[in-house]
Amino acid sequence: MAYQAGKNAKWYLEKYAAGVGKDGRRSLISVEHPNGRIEQTKGLIFKRYPSVEQGSVVSVGEKPVEPEKEMEDKEDIDWGRVLADSITQATAILTLILLIQRLD
């Protein structure tokens, strides 16, 4: 894109990239200058965006992706074990019923 002297990284993002996307973070905007030096956005409330020189590369960091709770909680089901446990419980109940009937 065309270089404009005196403009910062935020200006370039808004002008040429339609701003920072929903997954991007303004605090993680950085500029890599042609000499390899990297500048990052500074400030907590009032942000100071890095300046851009001719040949610089502007990049935006992403928000950390939070794993879905549903996916964390779910484990693979071992159907063989489920079946074995069910048969064991059914056998125990039937045995108990037969023992009670024999006592009468």
C-alpha cells in the first residue's frame, strides 16, 4: 500500500484494513521496521500506536481463544466398560432378589 509519512499503525489499519477485527486486540498492534526493530502499542487507557516507516509491516495480535467448557468436560465414552458395569449391576440385583426369595 502507499506510504504516508507521519501516520501511525492505527491509521493504516483503519484506512487499508477496515480496522481491527473481532478477534484482534488493539493493544497487540505492532510494527516491524525494515531494519528489524519491532515497536508495540503502549499505554493502558490512552494507547500510543507505533509509527510506520516506509517498508514497515503492521500486524495485529489475536485475542486468546478460550476453549469451550463443553469440549473440556467431555471425555471419550468407553462403551465396553459401560456395558460391563451395567451387566454387573443387573446381576447383583437379580442375585439379591433370588436370595430374598429363598429366605421365605
